[in-house]
Amino acid sequence: MPITNSKEKKLPISDIIAGALADAKKANLLGDMPLQAAILGVVSEGSLPNATVEQIGNTVFITHYSEDKLEVAMRAMNLDTARNYLDNSIAYVTRLAESGVARMTSDFNDKRILQLFKSIANRPEFSHWGMKVYKKPDGSMRAYVVMQQGQ
């Protein structure tokens, strides 16, 4: 599905999820998983008791909270422009930090996401946060972010 500037047209959540997964399938990021199974998996994931699904612009953030709400594991699906994706992500992590979340992890296999994390980490308002990205044995990456409070 084509990138759609959310400042011009806001897409429904279902279109973002289906489009982002279709793009991931085309880029061979889903392996041999059928697209329909990936979509059903995301719908099921979003309905878990500790999960939230939030749309900012044309980006959907799926967040899994720990019981004490201090830690989250998240992932994003995006059909927005690169600039809007960065802005949407900044709004998202700011909301998480303001809600009291202290630590965030995210697994990803697209190197462009690494650039997104680095762009956020280099912003002055997040300079007191800590971030480490590790390459996993399967070639994907995992980012750990410590969202220090009160700085």
C-alpha cells in the first residue's frame, strides 16, 4: 500500500495494519507466513488484556504493558511519510514517558527503524534517556530504551 501523508489523509487503522504487513511481506520480512495469517495475528495480539493499539497519524503502535505498567514491549506499523513517522513516534514515546513507563523494548528487522530510533535518541529532549540496540542471532534487532523520569 502506498505511503500516505497523514496531514493530507488519515487512514483507518485496518488499512494501516493490512498495508504495512503487505509491505513487510513484499520485503520478505514475514518469511513464509501468509499475509492473512499475519493480519489475524496482529488483530489477536491487539486484543490481549495487557495490550493497547493506538493510532497517531498513519502509524499504529501496539504496546504490551507489564503488570506494574513500568515496562512495555512495542512495535509500530507505518504508512505515513518518513517525517510524520518520526513525529508520530516522538509523540508516542513522550506519551509513554508521561504515563510513567520507565523502560521500553522493541524488536524489528528493518534497518530503517534503527535510523528512526537513532533520530529520536539524538534529540535534546531525550538526551537523558538511555538506548542500546542489539543484533539478535536471527539477524533482527532489539532496542532497549530507559526513559528516565524527572531529568
